[in-house]
Amino acid sequence: MAIARLVVCFVLCSTVGRIPSSLGVILRTTDKIVWANEFEPIELTCLIESISTNNPRIEWKKIKNGVPSYVYFQNKIAGDLEHRAQLREPANILILNTTRSDTAEYRCEVAAIDDQRDFDELLISLAVRVKPVVPRCSVPEAVTVGTSSELRCLENEGFPAPQYRWFHNNEELPQDPKSSPKFANSSYIINPDTGSLKFQSVRKEEAGEYYCQARNDAGYAQCLPQMMEVYDVDILGIFLKSFGALIAAVCVTAATCRCLKHGCWSRNNHPENNYKRPAQDDAVEYGDADEGHFRHKSSFII
């Protein structure tokens, strides 16, 4: 009687597309999206909730950029995890030393030939956090009071992309200067995504040492402090430079006029025009060399 009920239950469940867990392999995981820090261990869980087969076939595949490759195949670790991972019961994969190249999707597959539902799989997404390296900071050495200026900070290694913070004389600048009485008169704007620190109008009090910090969930790194000097407007210097330029212009103009007056650039002073053509002789030209000397060719009778 009990067997008949079990058969009826199986038929009914098959009709509606469901199979009792005791009759098929079913997998589950604790986390479908997993984050790990670079160079630290991480375990991807593939838990078998139900199975009847004693020795199921277990496989893991890594899918990166749409291309699958084996991670665990024929009872051994394969691929680029061969010396950095191991299989743990029941079907978990432990990566001993994660790297940024391990960021990918991983698929756990279990085949159980003795079960009614003889196959199941699940997909896990792994993202490896990468600590930022020392950012490249650009701080102007000197600026003038009242002018605009920009400080830059950039880091390309961290994952996820880091957020940036700026420090002035070892004190962190608030994102909104109006939120702090100490910086309420400042006109700077910080972009935490690009690392830009822009001053709309630099004040004398904003001189000092600046450094930037790049931070994400894996850690942070910062550049060395750099000094920025702020100078008052040099009115005397500007006047002297302008006066000197005016004097130079006057001297050049005077020299040019003097040369023009004395014909320094006249065409008659060109060497090719200094040669005068010989004057034409009005005397009779003789045809041969003997002409011009008197010859007695005939006698004259007076």
C-alpha cells in the first residue's frame, strides 16, 4: 500500500513538472555573488542538498569573456588554478591565492546517474578586489592669490575604481567646504571619482603641503606630500616688466627710423648696383689695330 502511494505521488509530481528532492540531485550555494581581496583565499560553495548516487561526477568551469575552461575535471584541478586551488567536500572550490585574473563566472556541475534528476548546475560570480597603487599626484609649485588652480590625482590599478581624498597639511579636506567652519571661505571643488581638486580663487591661507589618497574596499595608497606656494600679486614687478617692454619698443622704433633716414636699406647701397657702366666715347672707333696710326699711302702734289 505504501509503495502504491509513493508511485502515485511520483506520477502526480512528474505531471506538474516537480520531482521530490529525494529522487534527484539538487545544488545550492551560500552566495551567488562573491567578492575576494587579491592574494587572499576564497571558497566558492557548491552544496549538494539531495542526491542518491554515491560517486557523482563533479566538474567546475570558469567562464571569462564568454569562453569556458575547466577548473576541476576528472577529479583534479586544471587550468590556471592547478597549483592554487583544491576541491573541498562536498563540491566546494577553495582558491588559496586569488589574483585579479580570477575575476570571472564559475559553474558547478554535478551529474548523478542513479538519480531520477541526474544533473544540476549553479553559477557563481567572483570579483577580486585589487588594492590601489601609489597614485600620481600633480600639485603646482606656485600660484597667485585670486587665480584659479587645479591639483590632479590618478590611479589605474585598483578594482573597483578607487575614490579620491585630498589632504592639506595632514588634514583631510571635506568634500563640501561649506560644511566646515574652517573651510567655509574656500572655493575649491573636489571630484572624488576623477581625483581633481579645483580652486576657483586661491587664498593666501591655502598655501602648504598637499597629498592625495586613493581608496577602495581592498585598501588605500597615497602619494608623497607636495608644497604649493601662494604669492600676492606683484604690482611693482608687473609695472617694471611693462615699462621695460615699452622702452625696448621705443628703442627699436628709433633705430629703425634712423636707418631709414640715412638710407641703410637703400637700393644704391647694394653691391650689385655699385658698378657704373663705362661712359660712351664719342670718338670714332677704328675697325682694326692699325687704324689710329697715320700711314702715308699716297703723295700729294702741291
